[in-house]
Amino acid sequence: AAAAALGLLPLGKTQSPESLLDIAARKVAEKWPFQRVEERFERIPEPVQRRIVYWSFPRSEREICMYSSFNTGAEDPAVGPGGAAT
């Protein structure tokens, strides 16, 4: 109510705070690949695993396009194994 009164939020709109699980999972996903998290910790509760995996994937359309069109050069017949030109 106070935020709406200050004009920070539209009237009738409220925001709920992000859960501690989501905040922690997002920070972990920003720093480490999920495989490394699995190797480092013996037991990770399934809900925590799901949120880390969720936050591990790109959020913006630009990032999704960038990763989906990533080319290793393996399709180019002039490039041999290891990226060396033939």
C-alpha cells in the first residue's frame, strides 16, 4: 500500500518478494555449471535441483538465439578435427 501511495506501483498491483530458493538457485546458476554443482555436493534436494536447472538456461530471446546457432566449425568440410584447417 505504501509503495502504491508513493507511485512506485500501479494501484491494485502488488509484488510478492522473490523466494529465497529462487534467489539462491539463480546465484548458483550464474556462477557454476549444474554439472559442477552435482559433482561438488552429495545430496541436493530435488526442488533445489529443479530451480538451479531452471535458472541455468538463458532468459532473453537474444541469448537463446545465440546459443541455438552456436557453430563449432564441425559442419565446415574445410575444417578438420580440432578446428584445424585441412
